[in-house]
Amino acid sequence: MRLIVGLGNPGMEYARTPHNLGFMVVDRLAERAGARVERPEARSYVGRAHLAGHDVLLAKPQTYMNLSGPAVRELLERFACDPAEMIVLVDEAALPWGTLRIRERGSAGGHNGLKSVIGALGSDEFIRVRIGIRPEHEVGDLADYVLRPMRKAELQRAAEMVDLAADAVEVILTEGAGKAMSRFNRRPQSKEEEEL
């Protein structure tokens, strides 16, 4: 069984924030599979699903984004999932809105949620799907931006990104990460993007 983890923050006040796109993708995948992600296990909400021909465990750690690592490690141990086959979904402020970056390994690239997962596992050998949330215009404090509820137009764009990221996960499951990378990654536009 493969583990698919969306990183985000628990609580209704964060439900519609850019920082919770990982949770939103997990919810969309559950919806596609006719599953629910609501059973409490290992400091997370989890749900089993059959997705794109694979048995998967969908999870949303409830430990807050920056402390996700220990919950992810618990999930891997409790459900005997292979970390190298795990897919982690996160927002990424260094990527423009509407873009995805899929990698099979690599650094956290400044993302504290990924940093926590890498630290808890002692390895960066897992698939990650970064979902671009960089605003088109200057926003001032980035922390305020990623944690404030999205406006109606942003929610519509976010729904499109959630669908795109869910499609990417299904391609990873059916055709592998390499195919998903060539189909969904776009060329980096800056040195910062190149390192993600």
C-alpha cells in the first residue's frame, strides 16, 4: 500500500488557505475514489482508497505543517509503507500559481513541512509534488499571505490546481514519477525554482 500525504494545518481557520493545498489534494483524491479521510491514526486523519488501480492510504497529519515529520514517520511504520514510494503534497511559495514541480528526492528547498519530514525520516528519498502558490503581485509578509483565507477568484484557481495535482498523483501511480515529471513539470524560470 502506498502512502499519499498532504501537508497542511488543522482547523477551520486554515481550511481555505494557500498553505493547505496539500490537504485539498488529498481530499480531491478521496472524492475521486469514493473514500473519506477522517479516521484518526498516528496524529493524522487517514482513509484507505483504491485509486488508479492501486491501494493507497491517504493522510492529513494534524500536527501543523512545520511539525509534520513525526506523524508521517508514524504512518509509515504503522501501515508498513515504503518511504521511497510515498507521495507528499505541499504548497510552494517559490513556484508561480498554477505550476507543479514533482521530484523523486531532494532537499526541502526552504519548505519547513518538507524539512520536518526529511528530518524525521533521516532521508529525502520520497516523491514530492510541490504546488505553486507564489502570488503574481507583491504581498508583503509571505507568512500572512499563505495563512490567510483565499478569496473567491483564488479559490477557483486553487480548485484547478488541486485537480491538476490530483491528476499528477494518478499518473505517478499508473506510469511512474518520471512520466509525471515530464508531463507536469515546467521549465524553471529562476535559480530559486531550479533548486526545488
